Amino acid sequence: MINMPSKPNFPRSQQGVALMIVILVFALVSILSVGIYNRQSLFVQSSGNVFAQAQAYQYALGSEIYGRRLLKADWDDDKEKGEFVDDLEQTRSSIVLPVEDALLEAQFNDVHGKLNINDVVDMQGVVIPLMEQRLKRLLNRLAINTLKVESLQDWIDENQDPTNYAGFEDYDYLGGDVPYHTGAQPFYDVSELLLIKDFDRKDYEKLLPHISVLPQGQAPINVNTASAEVLQSIVEGLSDQEAEALVARRDDKRWKDVAEFKSEPELNGKNFDAHYLSVQSSFFEIATQITLADRKVRLLSLVYRDSSDGTMHVIKRDQGQKYLITKDVMKL
């Protein structure tokens, strides 16, 4: 008979160590499991955020496409009537529309009702006296004295001649705490005005509703959509009361051409240059705000409508603007 060895009798201290190792391993596994679960939850939440953001942006693009179709339909209607005239009717209000799991808010902005600051010089950098005087009258009307038209002209032109426009050149900006060059080209975005030396931000906010940044020579002022202040920049000596009267009358009956605008009684005896005025618009902003899953996506699209055939072109898209919807909701 073979005697089997008896079960080894480990000391109690070794048994305690083994138990500690088992507990430690279990604790590590638990910690790793919790970490994996948390990372997985974070990944799922992050993926959901990305998906919601992408979905909301697609809704915004859909709003832009629909807006372009409305602008094309408006052009087709004008062509059928043989009367190409744009007014504030289609840009007066915003719309609020519930879509699948989201809320869409949108509005049109007619950019031709503003003064294009790029037109203070031509494409060769030569001053355009008419636009220079209009901008000076607008600054005076708004009581803005921290911005000079010459500063805009020097920002746009490519030369560094300090005697050219009596504004600011590169050396005026390169000596600052944060040195930078002038644009040496037309403004791309109106926010570039904040880079102009000595221009006060409060004055910028006063000026913002009345100016635009568009291609040079392609944005005549539409008298049917211009603000009272812009009308005063066009007509020297036009009082506040006369400008407001023109705007009120225009709301009831739009001007079919510039000659009809010039025949208004408030303009009798006032000599002004009607060059670069119009009753038709080609540049529009389509502003959209999408609310989806407590997130907001904003899109401001600048579109160009070709006056010859009504075709639409997107010039730029901006997702950095915050307060896009500013008009009362349209009553459907």
C-alpha cells in the first residue's frame, strides 16, 4: 500500500498573503471595469453629440437650400411680371418651424439696404468720391468720431504712402502690443473693422446695422430696403423726419425705379447724385438657427442671385455668429 503525502499545511501568514493577492486582483479588475464602462459611456455620449451636431447642421443647410429656392422663385415671379423690384416684404419677418426632433428659425436679410464699405475705393485703390461722401455723412449721422473714412481707404489699398489718404499704414499697426499688417485688400468680413486703429467698439455696434462687406462695384444701394440713416447718407440735408416719412411711405408702396424715388416730395429741391442706386438686390443673407437636443447650430449664408438669369451662388457660410434671428415671427 502506497502512502499518499498528506496535504501541505501552509503557514497562516502565507494563506493571508494569497487572500490579499486575490482581493487585490479583484479590486484591479473592478477598477478597470468601471474605467472601461465610464470611457464607453463618454464615447457613446460624445458620438451622440457629434451626430446631433451634424444632424442640426444638415437641417441648417436644408434651410439654406430652401431659402435659395424662394429667392429664385421671387426672381421668376419678377421676370413674369416684367418688373425686377425687391423690397422688404420677404425680409421683414422671421419664421419658426418645428421639424423632426428639432426647431428651425430662419430669416432673410437684404444686404443691399446697407452701404458697402469696400466701395470707398475702386479695384485699383483709387478713392470713389461719391461713396466717400456717403460714408462720411453716415458716420456724422450716427455721431461716430472714432473712425475716419481715410482709415478704411488705407486699410484696403496696397500702398504704404502715409500721405495718400491721411489714415493709418502698416507702421501704425506694427508698433502696437499685438503687431499686424493692414488688410491691403477689400474687407472680407465686417468684423475686420475692429482692427482699425482707434475705432471704438461701441461705435462699431452703432455702425454695424447700416454697413455691409460685398464685392467692389457690385452692390448699389437698394432704396427700397435702405434704412432711414442710409437714405440720409445718400441725400445730403435730408432730415430725420423726412427720412422717416420716406421709409413709412415706402412700406405702403415700393418704388419701381430710382426716378420714382427721386420724385418724392421730401426730395424736392435737394440735389443729390443718384448714381449707384437701385431698386433691385442681388446679395442676400439667409440666417438659420437650429435647436436640437438642447444644442443650437447657427448658420449665416451669404448668397448671390444673378440678376440676368436668377441663378444662385453661395459666397460664404459663417457659423460664428450668435444673434442671427432678430425679426418678429411671421404670422402664418
